[in-house]
Amino acid sequence: MNYTRSRRAALCARSYMKSTDPVAEELRRYDEHLRDVCGLADETRRNRIRVARWFLREHFTGCAVEIATLRPDDVRRFLGHRLDVLRLLKPHSHLRRRTSRI
């Protein structure tokens, strides 16, 4: 079972590597870094790459990826936007957790 999950994660990770667009190339390098330098498992890498893909596609749509041009505010804005989306999808989830403890 672990083999199947690991194989599926590896196949998913390779699917973006076949592309030649700048974001896919950056994600390929990031995946190599996460695997070779950080030693992260396939599933962990896949999750981190998914978030990085969202960020890079939002920030560098249609142009070359230049990591050096990113600022901390770019990341904060992206994360804030993602949190707002989650709040819209689950507007009262924080209330359910609090009331369940009472």
C-alpha cells in the first residue's frame, strides 16, 4: 500500500516536470532541493510543491520566474488571500471548535 501511494506521488510530481514553462521548471528545481537537500518524503514534497505552484502561477503568470524579485509582502499577500478563501469556504469552523469544547 505504501508503495502504491509513493509511486502515485512520484508520478504526480513528474507530471509537472515534463512541461517547459518557467513555473514548471522552477518547481522541478524546488522538488529536487526538497528531496536531495531537505530529505523530505514524496507526499510532503507534493504538498509543498502544490502551494508553491499556486503562489508562482499567481505571481508570475505569463512571464519568467525571478525569485529574486519576490518580497516578503508578496508572500504575506498570497497567504492572506488563501486564508480569506478558506474562511469563505468554512465561515464558522472556528466557532464549531470552540463550542464543542464547552
